[in-house]
Amino acid sequence: MDAFTAGILQRIRNTEADLDRARESGDDFLVEVEQAELEDLQRLASEHGVQVTAASA
């Protein structure tokens, strides 16, 4: 796995964890911010041929 792939998958995992914490805390604004960030990272991964699966996310 190259550095880009490893980095984008790590950023996706981190963002998913941040999104979970935002949901748990009830912070609707932060949920929206983290959801948008996650969607951007997933789009970037897709554009570069990085497979994002439940195991890597």
C-alpha cells in the first residue's frame, strides 16, 4: 500500500470516529462538518482508485 492510500484511509477512519463522537455529543453543526469532510475524503479516494471498504473504514 502506498503512502497516499494509507494516508487517505487513515484520514477516513479518523473522520468517521470524529463523526461518531459528534453524533454522540448531539452537536448537529459538528455532525454536518464531519459528514461533509467524510464525503470529500471518500470522493478523493474514489477519484484516485482507492477502495474504501467497511474493513478499512
